[in-house]
Amino acid sequence: MNLAAQEREKYKKAWAHDAYRNYAPGEQIAKHYVEQCRPRKGRLIDFGAGTGRGAYELHKSGYDVTMVDIADNCLDEEVKAEIGNRLVIANLWEQMDLPQAPEGYCTDVMEHIPEEKVLAVINNALHLCDRVFFHICLRNDHFGKELGEHLHLTVKPFTWWRDILRDSGTIIDGRDLIDNGWFYVARK
């Protein structure tokens, strides 16, 4: 089984657990992203949408959201009922057949990407979007133990993420929030 298939199976297993679905960082951060970054209205791609609750918050703020995730069982039923099943199943480090969008939103995703695939994910997101917001956890996960899996595959300090993002794009806003990194990055 190749790496993408292994990751897809791991996350299908994770999304089958109610406890994994309880907390959706994208939902918690969406309002702050809109207030602080002031992203242009219009199309937006939610990379690694998970439950879709972050996408739903952005939808309520007036964005036309396309969600992308590796697992087909990630979306909450309530999200599908409210905004439809606008989920594209894709591996973020492979080129995605999506139309471009002015804005991208990527929360609680990059730390889940295998380190050797991080640059490809960043470049794919910045290829599809003029600007991408990344909110990255800088510490190990706890839920993986419940699954017998390791979920945070790239746990690096803020400066590591800052440097790799700066190599790929122009950082508009970067904040070290101790356990998390906040980056709003424009395509070069």
C-alpha cells in the first residue's frame, strides 16, 4: 500500500471515532482568520477540511467554499445538510484538479503531513490560491494513541515552519502562538 493509501485508511479510521470529531480547530479559528486577515470574499479552498465545521463558518461569513480532504467520511452530516457535500477527496501532496481560488484555508493539517511531503502540500496550495492561511500545531498529538497510530508526523518549531513557508511564498502575517503557528502566506 502506498503512502497516500496508508494515510487515507488512517484518517478514515480516525473520523469513525466520535471523540476525534469533537474538536474542530478550523471552526474555532475561522472567525479570527476573517477578522485578522480580511480575506477577499469569493471562492475559498479549505485544505484538509475534516469535519467541515470550519468551512461552514466561512460559508456563513460569505465565502464560496470548496472542501478538500483525504478521507471520504470526514464531514459532519450537519455540514452536508447546510452547505452540501462540497468535498473533493484528494491527497494534498499530489496535484489537485481544482479551479484556482483567491483564498485558501488550512488549519490543523500541516502537522499531519509526512515531513517529506510538506513542501509539495505548501506549493500545491499556493499554486491554487493567491493567499493561504496556515494554522499549524507545533506539538505532538494525543488522539493517535487511541488508534494505535501516530497522527502528527511533522512536529517542528515555529521558525522551521516560518522558513519553509517563506521559501515558497511571501509571509503577510506570521505569529508564534507557543503551541501553534499562524501564517498568512501569499503566492510569490
